[in-house]
Amino acid sequence: MPILFETTTINSMSLTNRFVRSATWEGMAEQDGSCPRKLTDLMVRLAKGGVGLIITSHAFVSREGQSGLRQLGIYSDELVPGLAAAAKAVQNAGGKIAVQLAHAGCHADPDLTGQMPLGPSSIKGEGMPNCREMTGDDFRMVAEAFGKAAARAQEAGFDGVQIHAAHGFLLSEFLSPFYNKRNDQYGGSVEKRAKLLLEVVHKIRDKVGDRFPVMVKINSEDFVTGGLNVEEMLEVASILESAGVDAVELSGGTRYSGDYIPVRLGRLDTENMEGYYLEAARKFKERVRVPLMLVGGIRSYAVAERIIKKGIADYVSLSRPLIREPDLVNRWRSGDTDKARCLSDNLCFEPARAGEGLYCVVEKRLERA
């Protein structure tokens, strides 16, 4: 059995291969965040395409935490039936699915939420978001919102949850000294900056129990001056390991990271160009025993295989390649190991921003030609 197609487990969840669909905003949810058939069908197609674990788009856990148009929500019990239908459909197609739980923090959209965004600090500066600094009651509210959202995911029948603490979302903002200027118990040292994330982890575990997979997505580094660096990331990862987190997904960057944003532009023409965070992943595996998922710039079967064989990571996460080729994993498994056809041009996000939902624009043009 090829190493990429070995059966593995994350807590109580058994996976048929080492491929993960990394959380991707599709812009397909209803206005209130509920999950429609169109979005369910997309996730079913990924399951039928052979993806071992599908992680949903970032689902906002409370109304003030919404970041984007037609973003998936998990902030209300009323959303559970639609989520349950999606989970069941994916599982009936042979897949496993986890919900990514998110709060956009100071990058929430007040035009969508009707509320002032909140964050670790009120940062002054041109181009910086306008947000309210969180106070005592806000911390309890946020942790409880994540906990209740995880309980809804479990009630809906999902196989696990992933906490979004990357890319400049709220929990990432607290981890990052670029955003977090506090000098109280939630700011300063890495341990203090990780306090809210740790409270969220504990609250979720209290709600779902020990056997339900709880994963976390974090930045390898922020790629901004004064942001989270690799050494600090390793400290955070060690804290998460001690807290009993079941897996970590490593990504990187924020909207302020220039060429190093999470969805980097530019073709990856050679295998040597692939893998944005390989060195950070190697350091992670030297220090932390929690299973590691690695996303970012992986396009070739051979690169994915080397990542696993060399112990750089335990799982390979893919995002944009699966937008163009939802059946990529099955193609590779069949023996057709040609490189993924994704061009990393980010054109796929244009229809999502226009309210049409996510799709590969290049592939659509070819179909029409």
C-alpha cells in the first residue's frame, strides 16, 4: 500500500488516506449562513473524489465573527439540520468531514454583522482594521461561542472540528504580537497570547468529550514585521499538545503578508518550488508529537509522498488544487500521478466574491471552448 493511502486514525476518527481538503471559503452558504444543497453537493463530490478528510469552510461561531459574504455559519441551533444533512451526505459517500470553527475578530465585516468588530487590541494605523478591544465579558462569550459551535457540530454528526487560529482570524490575532498589543493576562509572552486559544480548546473539550477529534489550524509564521515567528509557533504547538489537541494543521500568512499571503499567487513550475512551509514543518516534527497536517503550495504527487516518507508531516492538505480537480486524489490513486492542474492564479475566488460561489474559472473556460 502506498504510504499516502495508508489508513490512519486521529483520536476516534479513522481515515482511509493521508489527504485532507483544507478549509476553503466557497461563498455558497445562504445569507444567514445555513448550508444549502449546492454546498453539500460540493463536499460530496470531494468525498467521491477520494479525499480522506474534508474540512468545511470557516464557519462563524457567533454573529459578530462573520468575515465574508455567504459564509457558512454554526452560531445557532437552527443551522444544525442543514449541517447534519451535509455531514450525512458526505459520510454516505464514504468520506469523513470536520467543521472549521472560526471567528474573524477585527477582520469581521460590520456591513454583514451590523456590529463593531472586536479583537485583542484597537490598532491605529492606515490600512489597519477598526475594532474594539476585548474586555472580560468578551473572553467568556467567545470561548462559550466556540464551545457551543463544537457541540452543534457533534450533534449534527460531523466527525470532528478544527479551530481556526491562523491567517489573522481572532485566535490568530491573539497569538500574533502584530495584532496583540495587550499587557494583561492575554498579551505579552507566548503563553499569555495563547491563553484565549487554550480557553477555547478547554471549552470545546468540555462540550464534546475526550473521544471527539479536536484539531487546530495555526500559522507557521505571520510573514509580517513584528508578527508570530516560527519559534513562537513551536511554543504554541507545545501548549496545544499539552492541552490534548488531536492534530495541528500548519499554514501561514495574513492579509498583510504581501507575497506571502495564505493563498499565494504564482505558478509552481518545479517540484523545488512546492511546499511553502516545509522548514517550519520539519521543526514542528522535531519538537511536537501531535499529528501534523501541512498545507500550502503542494501540487505534485512526488512532493506529497516525500513529505510523508521523510516525516515532515503526517497528512497533506490541499485547497486550490481540489477546486479545479475534486477527483485529484482518485486520479493519483489510479496511477495517473501527473501534477495537479491548478495554476495558483486565484481566479477561483472572483465568482465567490461576486456571489456566484467558488469554482475554477480556467476549467470553466475550457469546458465552454
